[in-house]
Amino acid sequence: MNPGCTMGKYQQIVQDFRDQWANARGYKVEILVPGQSSEVGMYYWVGRISNAEAFGKGLDAWMSAQSDPNSGPAMLMARFRECVTNQSRAGYITR
């Protein structure tokens, strides 16, 4: 979390992301908050969607929308950037 951001503020941004973007695309997101960990300041974004094609289409649309600062996705991304700094990113396939 960046200075000035609280878990409550972050959770509100995540909820707005769900309501304004993710739910319509079938993308589910959970935030994992450490209960017991040596990394108590590390939170994890766990996102799930039906398949790689759906993820790719959603990501393409999200990235395209970033060029318009007045678009919903760009405004959400600005709020995310104010609140958190992404340390790493990975993708997994479940079987």
C-alpha cells in the first residue's frame, strides 16, 4: 500500500472495479490479506475468468481504454496507482 492508502480505501477501489468492469466480463477477483505471514504488508490479487481467450479480450479492452484519461478503466487505474504499487504479476492455469 502506498502512503495515505488504507485497506478500506483499496477495497472500495476493488469493489468499484468489480461493479464497473469485472462483473460484466465474468472476471472474479479476491484480495488475499495475510492473517499469519512473515510478509504482513504483502497482499495478493487473485483473479479468475473462464478461459485465456476471455482474459485476453478483457485485457486488450482494458489496455486500449487507458489511452483515454476520461474512460472508466483509466480512472480506475489512476485510483489503483494512487493506492498501491504492484510488485509482481503472474498468471496460472488451473486444471
